[in-house]
Amino acid sequence: MPVKDIYADTLSDFRSYLKLERSLSSNTVSSYAGDCEKLFVFLQKRDVPAPEAATLDDLASFLEDQYNEGLSKRSQARLTSSVKAMYHFLDAEGRLTDNPCDRLETPKINPYLPTVLTVEEVFAILDSVDLSKPEGQRDRAILEVLYSCGLRVSEASELRISNLFLAEQFIKVTGKGSKQRLVPIGAPAIENLRMWLDIRRTWPVSREAEDNVFINRRGGRLSRVSIFNLVKKQAAVAGIRKDISPHTFRHSFASHLVENGADLRTVQEMLGHESILTTEIYTHIDTRKWQETILKYHPKKNL
């Protein structure tokens, strides 16, 4: 088989492994496969006959070349993770006698701290919605649900009427890898959802969107881009200068829970994080907040 075909087949098998066995999102699969495609081009230029034949020196040289292009520490870490995932796959498939990634070092990075809104900023955005417009109640309901439940934008876009259990104060959410979870929903979000659903009954609805909670004026499912634009618009109306997105409401939801003493495992379950390590970022945000408070109000701050 030609060398080019060997690499193409391996990449195709790797994509299937990430999607079917590891249940990663399509975006993550594309990122990992894209990184490994760059690696495979590099290896072929070095006349390595197959991915399995690569040595530690081959992989280290590839990463060094990529790092020298000015990648951030976070991008470097992801690139290294992609390469390690590829060789873990090859090892699990029995294609390796020695995994060169066992001795491959990952660059150390500082924890990423996302942008978080204060409670006052969240309320300002919620109150900025013009409820006199036909779509105003829908937009307010979207923002309330994003903050009350900590949903990803895709989860809000795909939220189903059949998965609302408002009398019981929870909703069923389909997250990454089609995994479902139950999420409590607060009274303000429930009230705004009910008002929106009353209005929704007067709108045209396409057959495909009959069970979607949030629809556009044409009756189709409201897209992720539309929700992204809504958040950007309302932040500007509210005078919020932070660079935010729908995910900022998710970060703010989790951060405010942790600040108020919520158990980290509970927050993990509500967010649908596979690993507690992902949720632990919100302890760093909480630490940053009280550190800033101490530095601001300490009696010796100017000494």
C-alpha cells in the first residue's frame, strides 16, 4: 500500500476511535485529527513509512517545529495531547512495540481562568431585554436558562419541550457525546420560560422544530449563532465591556455556585463535566477573587 494511503487510513481509523469509543464532540475530533494530519505530513517528509515507525526524536522534532511557529502554551499542550492520543490509539490497537509518547513531555501551562460576570452584571444583562418586542420574552427566557442551568449554547439551542419538567423544577439536557443529565432550574427561569411558551404557541412552527423550546420568527430552531449574537447584543445594551459569549453565563453560573459554598461534585454533575479536574477551574476563580479583595483592602496595601 502506498505510504500516503497508510497515513490516510490511520487518520480515518483514529477519527472513528475518537468519535465512537471516546465519545468526543465533533469539534474535538476535528481538532485532534487536524493536529495529527500536520504530524503525518511532517513524518512523510522525513520518509517515515508509517505512523507506527515514528521515533521519539521524530515526534519531538515535529513539536519543536510547531512550537517555534509561536503557538501559545495552551495550543502547545493541545497539540501534544493530540499526538499522545494518536499513539495511545495505535498502542491500544496493538500496532506498536514501543510507544514513543511514553517519554514525550507536555509543556506546563498556567490554569486558564475564563471571563466571569458578577451577579450585578448578570442582572443588568437580563434586565436589558426589551420585553415589548415580539422576541423579547424569548430572549429573556434564553438568558435566564443559560444562567440558571449553566447550559452550553448547543444545549440551549437543542432544548426540548418534552424535556422540561417545570412543576418538578428540573430539565433534562443532552450534552456532549449525547449524554443526558438532569439539571435543577430556578423560579425566575421557570417563570420566564412559561411566559415564553405561551407566546410561542402564537408563532408559526416548522415540523422539524415542533419540540424545540426556542424558535426563530420563521418557526425554525433557533441556532447557536443566533444565541451567541443575542448575548453579545444584550451585553452591549447593558453597558458590559467584558468580551463575553453564551459560555460566559455557564462560567458565571458555576463560579457563583462555588463562591456560595456549593460542593464541587454537585457543580460537576450540573455542568456535565466528565472529569472533576475540569470543574476545579472554578476554585481558581474563587481564589483569584478573594486574593484581589485582600490586596485591595489590606491596611498595608500601599507599603
